[in-house]
Amino acid sequence: MGGALAQALEGFRDVWNHNRVRTSFALFAVVGVFGWSYSVLMPAFAHDVLHLGERGYGLLLGATGVGALIGALTTEAFGSVLQPRTTTSWLTVLKAPQLREPYSWTRTQSGS
């Protein structure tokens, strides 16, 4: 017990003591919390709110892929111009409302 627990705590201490790794873990945590609910709830959102069938849901997933491709190409094109920390911060700020918007729209559409 002590060996595995001690190693896990040592790993967390190392993460905490390195600013870049700590920042990366924090960003992964934010995306994991909000992004996970997005991907899990998307089928229900497509079916119940947008009244889309399988084809519409596939188009929504395709749009997500197209957005990821555009983001990757934009990062490649302007990655050498912008500082990585600035780029990551702005992309996180811009993405957060997009993850929240479908849920707030769902509440207004359902009348609650």
C-alpha cells in the first residue's frame, strides 16, 4: 500500500512543483470536465432538442471534426507568430462559451 501511494503522491508533488506541467494538467482538467459532458450529451441534444436523426447527428459530429481541423490548420499557420501560452489561453476562453451554449439553449427551449 505504502509503495503505490507514496509513488502517486510523489508524482502529484512533481506535477505541483513544475509550473508548465501543472498548467497543462489544469487545462486538461477543465477540458475533461466540460468537454466530456459535451461529447456524452451530444446524442441526446441532437435527438431531443434539435430533433435530428442519425444523419443529423453524423453531421454534428462532422462539424466538430471540421472545427478541429480548422483549429489545427490555424495553429500551424500562426503558431510561430503567437506565444503558445497566449494561444492556449485565448483558445480556452473562446471555447468555454461554446461548451456552455447548448445547455443554456436547452433550458430556454424546454421552458424551465
